[in-house]
Amino acid sequence: MNAAIPTTADNRALVEAAHRGLAQTWIEFESALAQVPVVARLLAGKLRLEDYRRLLFNLRQQVVEGSRWISRAASNLGPNHEELRSLFVRHAVAEHRDYRLLEDNYVAAGGTAEDIRAGRMNIGSEALSAFMYHAASRPDPVGLLGAMYVIEGLGERLAGPWSQAIREQLGLGDEAVSFLAYHGANDGDHLDMFDRALALAIADRATADEIVRHARIVARLYRLQLEEIDHV
């Protein structure tokens, strides 16, 4: 936690409680994620090139919206959350071209740019994106920090090992796994920013609970996105 942030014993206790709730959510999410067919094949060393292309294709349709909902959330943070709004804006800038990496990886894995750009969101992606925009459109949507915790956690904890496993199983070069590799290398910094944002945002129990609740919702919807690959 950044020492420049004014804290009280009550604030620290609330932040710590939120961290515990988020950590438990992550444990449950990672365990359930391992049962999703495409992830299970990856973890078992049985991923097929077709599986990887389908994963990239489906992720791109939702990732393209990421910086947009973060920007909307920033625009709805009021005067009491000015510093938090600045953090959201910087995060949106960092994320706004991620979908291009997915397009490049898809082409490097044997697909075409025209196909992936013409794709539609699957059922799970539609649900996830709709929730993100709904939450971001509310006044002072600090609960979305829970969503960021789950999504950035995927990058910090799983993207690096997944990119290495995909390279080894499919014999692909770096140009085909740059999206996962980038997030594996950089999302730890994003989680450092998240810790600061959490301390800025949490002033009461209701806010702490809302952040954990958003994390649980997004964990379930993100898993649904992977369960519903190609189901549009």
C-alpha cells in the first residue's frame, strides 16, 4: 500500500478484509477454470492448434471492449474519487490496443485478420461485456475494482505459464503468443496499481463488499465466456 495514502485502523481492516474476499474468489475461480474444456486440454498438454485459434478468436471480441468500459467507469467517478479516476484513465490507455495483439497472434497461428475482425461475441462474452458496461455506467462504480482484480490476475498468474505451454505444445513462435506473454510480464504492475486503488476506494464496509461481489460476478462470467467458445 502506498504510504502517501491517508489510512486509519478501520480503513486498513476493511482493505484487508477485501483482500481476503478477493483471494478466496480467485482460488475458487482458478479451480473452476481448470475444468473448462479448452483450459483443461492446455493443462493436460493436449491443446490443438484449432483450440488455440478458437480461443484467440473468442477473446478478441470481448477484449476490444476493455478500455471502453474502463473509460466509461472513469467518466462516472465523481469529485470524491479524482485520484482513482486518474488511475482508471491510465489503465484504459494501457489496455486500449490489446486486441491488436490477439489479431496478430491469430494470423501467426494460421488464421486471417479478416475473419477475427468480423467475429461476434459468444454468449458468455455478451454477458460479461453487458455486465461491465452496466456496472461502469453507475455513479462512482468503484466496485469494478473487483472486476479488474480478476482480469489482471489472469494476466499476472496464468498468462505467462499459458504462453509457455502453448509455445511448447504447438511449436509456435513468440509472434503467436505475444498477447499472453505481454500480460504475463506486465500485469503485476497493474496489480500494484490495483492495491493503491483499493486503498483509495474503500471507505466503508459496503464498498469493500461491493468490490468483492463484482469480482465474484466477473469470475463467473469470464469462465462462462470460455465455456461458450464459438456459441454465438
